[in-house]
Amino acid sequence: MEYKRIDENTIRCIVTEEDMESFGLNLDEFLSHSGRSDEFLQYIVSEARDELGYQNDRGIVSMRLEVLSDRRISLTFGSGDEKQIREQVLKYLKELAESRIAQEIEKMLGVKQEQAPAEEKRQSPPETPKEEIKEPYRMYSFTSLRDVMSYCHAIGLKQPIRSHLYKEKEKYYLVAERYRISDYNFNLLTAVAFDYGRVLAEPEHLYDHLREHGELLIADRAIGTLRKI
């Protein structure tokens, strides 16, 4: 790990995949906000004290995390008040969700382009229309019903959201459809989900499996129903 002091109260740390692996984590596990990733964050702050003499007398730490192109993580943390921390966390979750979604779309389009014949590539338009790459739904997984309910209360959108709640074994799966939701609000649903569960990339096969083998707990209005409880 590489540490750099930005100012008196702010430290930046660059974490590599090897650093995470030495702590028994991979990138996806680190971003899922598990108990193990929280321990790793505490370890990073502790190391900052030893490396740079970082002190946090105010007792509250604000953090900003960025996933770099080479799968390293840039973690900036320092003192701040509760309002600043809340705003930074919400901004980070939104940016992270949009970044991960964009990466999945780019990866999907890249595979399609590689498979296309050279002649078709020359004849194809330079850009793919947005309507062709918009996802009809997104899926999130949670380890408990309490986490699902907390997520539904945290969303904050007043409009109806077509959504379905499934359960298989000990996990809960929430399907949120894009139906009549703006791109901004659809991305907001995903941004908030990072704080309570996991965002599932390429969920088509899992959704098919759940419809056949999972237990449908709430159909069509899962988010609205749980928000009222």
C-alpha cells in the first residue's frame, strides 16, 4: 500500500489487488461492504497512523473510494462532519454505480464487436443507439430480509417501482424493472443498493433460475410494499 498526505487532515492510500489478497479479500468482496472489508479499512487507517502519523481527533472519518483502471483502489480519508460524510458517501455510491454499469456496457459491446464479421463492422453505424443497450431490469442480492427492507426505505423515490422479491436458500433477490423510471433514478436505485447488498452483473441466467426454482415472496410492488412496513 502507498500512502500520501494531501493536507493536515486528509490521507490518500493506493491499495493493490495483492494488498487485498493478503487480507483474504478480492475486489468484489471489498466493494460489497462486508464485515471483512470493514476490518481491512480499519487496518488501512491504523497503518496510516504508523506511516504518516495521521491522527483523527474528531472521531469521525470521511472516505472517498475510486476503482482505478488497473483494478487498484484509491482511498482518500480524513476528518469531517456528519453532513459532509453523508454527502460524500451518497456521491461516491452514485459515481461507483454509474462507473460499474458503464464498464459492463462497454464490456458487452466489446464482445459483440469482436464477434461481428469485419464486413459487418464496416457497415455498422459508429454508435449503438441507447435504446439497444438499456437494461430492462437490474438485480440485487441481500443476506437478510432486514437488509432488503432497509434498502427500500433508503431509496427515497416516491414514484411506483415495478419490482419483485424472491428468496432462494438463505438469500433474497430483488428485481427492479426500468419500466417508467428515468435513467437517473434507475442508476440511483443501483447506487443505494451497494450499501445494503450486492449488485449482480449479467443477471439474466439467475433471473430465469429464480423464476423456475426460487420462491416469489412479493410480485410487482416489492419495494413499495416493504417501504410501508
